[in-house]
Amino acid sequence: MSDAMTTPHEAWSAATRFALYYAPPRASVWWRAGCAWLGRDPESGATLAPPQPAEIEKPLASLAVAPARYGWHGTLVPPFRLADGVTPQALLAATQAWAARRARFEVPGEAATLGRFVAVRAADEAGAQALQSLAGDALRTLGSLRAAQTPAELAKRLDAPLTPRQRDYVETWGYPYVFDEFRFHMTLSDSLDDAPTRAALMHAWNAQMRDAGALPVDGVAIYAEPQPGAPFVLWQRVDFPAQVQP
């Protein structure tokens, strides 16, 4: 990884948002395939040529604009600004201390439709529960490093059809889909009205990943959005230990 990716960028400011994401190991087929699908590698900064499944009429890049900006990932702790006095290095140190207590595991994954989206999900309930637990633990551990929401941010989040529990989560944690509402996913498409296109994308991904094996959850990654609306970059990978100390 280049120095630009491993040290705080000079353009970072109080408006920079950070997120704790699951990112497949860099050497894995899951990382290479996902980055290629979205057309960029958020870790190296490389622009990639997306595949073009024969059954998809439109260019794949035109069907995954938003996921490409966020980079290939599965959200664990949603994007947030740092609280006053909290530095990116403090966030990294807290993440490393948390990760040192976590164990590695694997989760069978497959593409599925998620409303009007296509995304990689855990293929069984045990994997879904393991990822939900991981995300909840991370949010509780790192939550104190988040800046308080502005009134505008809170109003924007609450201006949606939410359950009372989800509204409570927005007010407390800044996001409605956490803890028991959390559903792990790695987004492969924009919101698409066309059901046949969603089905074709799902089948194309599953066909190319038929022999990929399970998702290796060997660690997490801190992503950064340097400026509002800018592409997210993978700033730091944080590995789980090969063996957790008792």
C-alpha cells in the first residue's frame, strides 16, 4: 500500500468521515472479484475494468455507481465524523485494541436480492449471526469516538419510514440498522427497479464465485471519505490475531 493510503491525507478535515468495514483479504478472490465488479480498488486507488456478464445489456459500471464510490466492503460501523479531540491515529489504536480480542472465522457468502439491490449476504443463519455480533461489538467499542450528530443529520435520518426501535437507534447511534436490525451485506448494485436485471446480476456473481469458498473474516478495515461526496479509500487494514490470547 502506498504512503498516501497508510497515513492521514493532508486534505482530511473535521468533515472527513471514517467507517469500520469488512474487506476481504487483499490476496483473496473475494477482494479481487469485488473490486473488479465495482471498477476500482479503494486500497491501491487503481481503476479497474468491470466484467461484462453476457446476460446484462447495460455496462456493469452504470449499474453500480454508488457502491463504487463507497468501495468494496461490508459495513460494520457506518460512516461517522470523529469527535472533538479524537484523531485518526486514536481511532486506529482503539480499533487495533478491539481487534486483538477477536477471533478469525469464515462465513459462506452468496449474492441475493435485498429489496431493489443486489448484494452478497451470509448464506446461512450462523454466518449472519456471527457478523451481526461482530458489528454490534465494534459499534459499542468505538461509539464513543463518534462526533455527535448535527440537527440536520439527525433530521435527515429520521425523515424515513422507521420503526420506533430504529428511531431510537438513529438518535443514539446515528443509524437505524444496528444491533438486532443489522443485516450484513456487500452491495453489488445501485437501487434497480428492473427485477430481471437484478436477477441477472445475482446469477452472474454467483456463477463467477462458485468455487471461491467461504468469506474469510480475518480482520477489518478503516475506510475514509476525505471530503463529503468523495470516493471512500481503504486507509488501514486491522487483522484479527491468528490465535486469540486467553
